[in-house]
Amino acid sequence: MASDGLARFTPMLNPLAPNPADTLQVLHPGAVVLVQRGDRLETLLGSCISIILTDPRRTLAAMCHIVHSGRAPADARGDATTHAEPALAAMFALLRRSGINPCQCEAYLFGGGNMFPQLYAQAHVGSNNTAWALGALAELGIDLVGQDTGGDAYRRITWAVGPDAPQVRLGQT
């Protein structure tokens, strides 16, 4: 296993980088971005999850919008980062290119809601996504400093990279 614990997370495609001229990055399913202090991030989550990795000084942050836990299927092409492992690998690659060791970052985790509570009382896609993310972050030794997951509401996540925590607004299903 690699010294940073990422041997099993191998990127399947080139990470998606933000346009440097933009100060707002709106993440759609499968998006993976790296931004700097002061830049803003936004996404809307139901059963999907979003992981934010940031250096402790909050000078850089990588964020992803994951639809499916685990690996992408072998025939995945442009949407591989909708799956958890390729998305996390892409985040790691972006952070490393900026001189940041991802395993020394702090993490936030959001989403994983049950969008169909009338159909799924126990296990559901959102709980599977959350469990995967918690397990992966723990295995990599990354500190989870904030989490808002579960329930049956969608979430709008916004954050201006800096000292304050990301903001979560809950919506109705």
C-alpha cells in the first residue's frame, strides 16, 4: 500500500479542474474541483454525497459530488467520477499537484439522504454512500471535522473557502 494509504484509489480519468477565472464552482454529479481561499463552492445533494478536503489553514480545498459508492464499472468513460473511488482519487491528484498531502487534510461530509423514505425504511443509496465515505476517510486517516448526513431532506451546500465551516440548508422532499 502507498505511504499515504491511497493505493486502492487509482484515478480512472483526468481530474476536472476549475476555470481559474471563476470564483463560484457549482458542482453537478461527478464534478471534482480544486479551489483557493475566497473561492466559493456550491452543490445540491439528495442521496448523493459530497466530500470536501481542505488543508488545515484553509488555503485550498478539493470538493466532489459522488452519486455511487465504490468503484466505477469497467466500461465507465466520462462519468467515472460519479463513483466514489475515482472521485476521491481525482481529489487526491489535484491536491498533490498543488503540493498538499491529502492525508493531512481535514474533511467535511454532506448528503446521503433517503429520498424515498416511504420505500426504504432502513438501507438505501444515501446510507450506502455515507458508509462508504466514512469508511474510506477513516481508512486513510483523514480527520472528519464536519458532517451533515442522513435524514430525508435534500441539502444545499455552500462554502467560501476560508476559516468558516460550510453552510448547509435543508430542503423538503
